Amino acid sequence: MNEGMLTGESTPMIKSSLPDIPYYTFNPKDCAKYILSGGTVVKKTMAVGSTPCIALVTKTGFLTLKGSLVRDILYPKEFKFVFYTDSLKFLGIMAGIALAGTFYTIPTLM
């Protein structure tokens, strides 16, 4: 398996099949050498005997890393930019001072 896009490693990693133990409890934290992540390129598969290679999908849609990225792009979180609101307040105050100065100078110049 080539996980170079995910881990940055230059050499392909060897993954093996899950142990053939009855009533095996799958725990993703303990089974890291058996799990393929999104973005993994499968270079070669080898079947054991007449049994074909089978994979189990554990996460789909927005529960994957790529899915959460797509969700963040499609539905961005509302972000309040404090500098933007402060700059609008500053411009409002400056406009008020300019209007006050205008109303003060018009009668004195007439």
C-alpha cells in the first residue's frame, strides 16, 4: 500500500489481513496495520488460497477526513471577524465627526 499522500513516506507499506480468530473484536486503535485510509493507493494484492481479497468499509461520507473537508467547504462555519465590525464602527465615528465639522463650518463661512 502506498500511503505516501497521507504520511509522506517514500516507501510503500505492507499491510496484512486480519487474524483468523473466531469472535475477533475489531478495534481501530489496535488494528492500525490492517486498516487502509482514504487516499491510499493499493499497489498489489495477494489472495490466500482461493479466498479473494475482501475489505470492510468502516466510515463513509462526512465521517472520513475527505468528507469532513468537503463538508467544511460546502457548509462553512459562520465566522465573525472582529476587525471588520471595529472598522465599521471607526468609519461611522469618523463620518459623524466629518458631518459635525461640515455643519459647524457652513454657518461660519456664509
